Amino acid sequence: MSTIDFRLIRQLWMFLAVAEEQNFGRAAARLSMSQPPLTEQIKVLEHSLGIQLFERSRRGTKLSPGGVAVLPAVRQFAHQVAHLERVVREIAAGQTGVLHIGAITSAMLDTVPPLLKHLKKAYPQLTVFVREIDSVDAISGLESGELDLAFARLDAEAGDATATLPLTEDRLAVALPTGHPLASLSRIRLKSLASEQLVMSARQVSPMYFDMLTSVCRAHGLAPRILHEVRSVTSQIAYVSCGQGVALVPNSMKKLTPGNVVLRPLHEKIMVVTAAAAWSTNRHHPMVEHAVEWLRSQKR
């Protein structure tokens, strides 16, 4: 059985400091050590790896081609070690109630706040960190351990190690400028948008949602003409407000529309998942289990 080489870990930390400072003196100061031992440890690391990491000259220190090649992996390693340290500190402090949540913007407006209110009441000592994410970041965040719970536009086939719970569904509507000819209609057929330029949620942000919308459009005789791809539903509304096209958005977004934008339901009854909870099945977290159970009870 192999053992952890803590000396190598320390040397990689030193390499990262020199690579970022591009100066042995500044790197030594950053590491709270003198320069000669730092220089010696970098030489030992270069010998162990069998490559030159830095090119040294009177003009200063810069990464060699080999150093450039290994730097991304070392940065990723440092990030993972930092995450490990945070988890260990939380466990050592007995903080079983530390929860890291990632959520898309719309979920932060309606789905997440009631959950946080419940959790704070049930667990007054709970520490919750919430950050905005794109749907595409949910799975990777859960797999890496950066997130314990995610709220995004996902379907049931999110991944083998990810469980999902669809939470909110809404009918698809069209956001239009108030002066648009179609704004006078009570319902709008999808094919009526054939000549319109659409503002869509970007595929790179939520591939499943984008593919579903474009598929639905084509199934109802509309070949979407996409003018802008944006990062959130609220951004879609903002672009429509600026006269940059029309947008297919959940009907509930009418509560966020400015005075120069109207929402009209589609004639076709098309329901979309506006938020789903997702969590890793590879890790046990009591707060996640409690949160999911509460979310299920609210859905019932």
C-alpha cells in the first residue's frame, strides 16, 4: 500500500508560488521562508519529476515549457487540497450543519428562499452558503464536492451519481414588447413566431433546456431564428425590454416583467421544468437528506 508523500505536496505548493510570483524572492516571502531552501526544494522537485520547471536568467524567472504544461494540474490539485482542508475543519468543529447550495437565478428568487427559511427554523446553528450557478455547472459542482445541493434545469437523466427531484413546472409563454403586433392576442401559436428573432437561454448554460425548447419549436412548425443566447431567464426579459427580440419563458416570469414587456401564454400547452433539486448519491449529508425530504413534502 502506497503512502502519501507529504514532501511532494509541499514542493508542489512551492512550485505554484514561484509560478504565480515569477520571482523566487517574492515566492519565498509568500511562503514565509527564506529563498535558498525554496530554490533547493524546486531543484529537488525538478530532479524527481525529471523535467525543468523554470528558466532562470538575469531578467528573472519564468516557466519552462514543462512548467507551463504541469501548472494547470497543480492548480487543480491545490484547489482540491483547499476543499479537503475546509471539509476537515468543518468536521473537526462538529459543523454537521454546513450546507453548500448552488442555484440558477430564477431558483434563487422563488425555490431556495422557502427552503432556507425552513432549515434555519429547524436548525438554528445551520451555516448555509448559496452561490449562483448555471444549470450546466450543477453536476460538476456536485461531483467535485463543491456543492451539496443544486437547483437547476435538469431532467431525470442527469447522471449515474446524481439524483434529481423536479420541483416546479410552468407553462411556456412569450415575452413581447408592449407595442408588438402579437401583444394584442390572448394566446400565441408557436408558428406565429416564424419571422421573429428569439432571445434564448444559451445552450452552454443549460443544454437540456435549450435542446428541449428547440425540439418543441420544430415539432410545432417553428424553425427558431435565434438572435441572442443569454445566461438566464431574467436576462431574456431584459433583452426583450431593450427591443432585442422576443423570448420563450415560463409564464411565472410575468411577475418580473417591466412595464414595456408583456407575457402571453402559448396556444399550445407546453410545460417546462423551471427548477429541479439535484444531489450526489456518492456522499451522505444529513442536511441534504432533510432538505430533500422537506422539498418532497412541499411537492406533495
